Amino acid sequence: MAEPIATDPRRAVPPTDALLANPRLAEPQQRLGRALVRSAVRQAQQLVRTGALDPAEVVDAVLRSLPGQATSLTPVINATGVVLHTNLGRAPLSAAARDALVAAAGYVDVEFDLETGARARRGRGTLQALRDALPDAGDVFVVNNGAAALLLATTVLSQGKRVIWSRGEMVEIGDGFRLPDLVESTGALIREVGTTNRTTLDDYRSALRGDAGCILKVHPSNFRVSGFSASVPVRELAGLGVPVVVDVGSGLLRPDPLLPGELDITTALRDGADLVTASGDKLLGGPQAGIIAGSAELVTRLRRHPMARALRVDKLTLAALEATLIGPRPPAATALAADVETLRDRCAAIAAALGAIAEVTPSDGAAGGGSAPELPLPGWAVSLPERFAAQLRTHRPPVVGRVERGVCLLDLRCVPSEQDTTIIEAVRACT
């Protein structure tokens, strides 16, 4: 008896056009784009060819594989206890800032006066909100990140001139990025003063002979020098006759009792800084932006410099920053001030729901983002076996905890309470 002829698996593969015409894939194509859905269809067709997928299940497989949005960025639940986690995008935006992003996504009056029909100052509402938040500043300006703010300031003041800078403040801020390299790229000449652990006012005075463009003071936000050390405060540098530029880094607008050692923009201005630069996506709790505040005359010079055009922020950043400044308390501030007893109660409820695999344990969080590096944030976490860390990271939505001493810790400091149930479901799915 003749052997049956094997069926070519390619005959069982549903045609691409027929799949794309399936009514169940119409909404995903409208939301995500035809190209992305077509790519998912082709991946499912390949599974049919290899025998790993039944032809009748192709559409279901396509729907399962499609992302929630047309971007490779994946929203995650930050259970690390680090509020400004740089690898997770630093400060999460408030609901008001997210709404502002949506409002600014279409046509908006970013450089247009609706009353006169003429061109208007770009981002005027955002800049006014920043002026209102920093009344000690003569004027303010916004660029695309903190490094850009420092780049523009040193370019305008010190290109071809000397930047007087303490050795103890010449920092590397992560991923091999060194601020001295940034400043030297402007064409400025760095004049190092003092030593790693001690710099005095006389060190600055002796360096001012010749062509000095500015004195630069960088807040060492991601490290501390202790012991036999000395530095010169801004108020003493302000009397030396050279513009003083202070990079406070973290973007704290004013003193915060929760962060007693963190330099803020208002204090630097009151102490006599001519220009202060900072980041918008750290302790301010807003989008990535570089904040510049200080002398009205110097801010005008920065705004009119050709480099300012290359560093300017877009309408989305302007909208989110304004909403952060005038809107409700941002999530980062809420996480920093989280109540310890409330965190313990939430952890206890999650652990009770998960049973024997979970325990409640003390957990110190951190501000992160180079802010308050020595300040622990006491709290609590749910402790799980270490194997859960990798499983939770690949869950949908991903839950990112941290591994310490052979266990996976889920610190709830940065997790909104309404996501506690989501965490319980994610852990259960991983069991």
C-alpha cells in the first residue's frame, strides 16, 4: 500500500492579506499601525510553518503578541524603593503633567498669540510658572536637560576663557559621563583649584588673575567627602567679582526638611549665585529639562546665544513642566514622604494574600538620581525567594524589585496603593 503524501505545512498558513482583513485585527491596526500588526502576523505565520502553532489560532496569537502601545518602551512597576531610578526614567509624571502632554500633542499656541494672531514668546506660560516658583531669580530659561543647562552657561560665560573649579567638585555622574569633559567641549579652559578634600577662598582668589570667565561650583550630589575636608560656600564666592555658576543638580526649588543636606535653587540664588542650573526630572518631579535661573542680564545672554536653539525644549516638555510647577504634588514627592506605617500595612496585606512564600521585612529606600546619596528612606518591603526577581521582570506588566542577600524585595515606596492587587496577581502568576 502506498505511503500517504505528507501535506506541505505552507499550505496551512493563512494568507497575510486575509489575516490583516480579519475584523479582530482592525482596531489594533488603527491604534498601533498596519506595519506593526503585519510584523506580528508574519511571526505567527512562521510558527505555523514550524508546527508550533495551529492555523486556527493565528489571530489569537497575533493579539497576544501585540504591545499595548506603538513604542518599544514598556511601562513598569517600580518596586525597587529608589524614587528617581535613572534606568527606569527617573521622576514619574503627575496625572496633571500627563494630561498636559496629551493636550500638547496636537496643534497648540506654543509660539502664537491667539488674541493678536502674531508670533509670541515660546513657552511663555511655562517660563512664568518657573519665575513664580523662583521669585529670587531675575529671570529663568529652560533647555533640554541639566547637562545642556551647564553647557550653555559655561559656553556663554567662558568660551576661550577660564572656568575656576574646585578639584573636589569635578565629578563623574554615571555611565562614564564626566562634567569636566562637558565643560572643556565648550572651548573653556578649566583652572583647577584646591585639592580633592580641601579648597579655600584663597585658592579661588589666586586663580582669578588673568582671563576668568566664571567660577563654577558643582554640588557633589552623588557622593560625599567627609573627614578632613573644606569647601567654600556660594556666599563667599559671590564677592570675588566673577560670575558664579552653581549646578545644584537635583532640581530642588527650595529647602526641604526631608532632604536637609540637599542644595536647592532658591538658597543658591539668595547666597549670591549669578546663574543656577538644575535638572527638571529629579527632585522637582517633572519631565527631563534643564532649568536655568539667575541674573536677568545673564539669562538674556544665554537665551540669545545660537546654541540655545539647538538645546531648546519641545512643546511636550513645556506642557509637562508647567503642569508640574503649578499642579498637584508630583509622585516623586509623595514617594519621598511615604508614611512608614502605611508602607508596613500594605506589605503585610500583600504578604498575607501570597501565603508562605512572602514575608514582611524592613527596607531602606533611596532618593536616587544622584540626590541625597547618604540619606536612607526607612520603609518596608515584601520579601520573596530570589527566583521571583527575573520572573516578575518578564511579567506583564513587569514588576521590578531588587535582589539583596539572596531574596527578592518588593519595596512599595514608589508603588501607588491601587497597584497592590496587580503585584499580588503578578506574583501568583509566577508561581
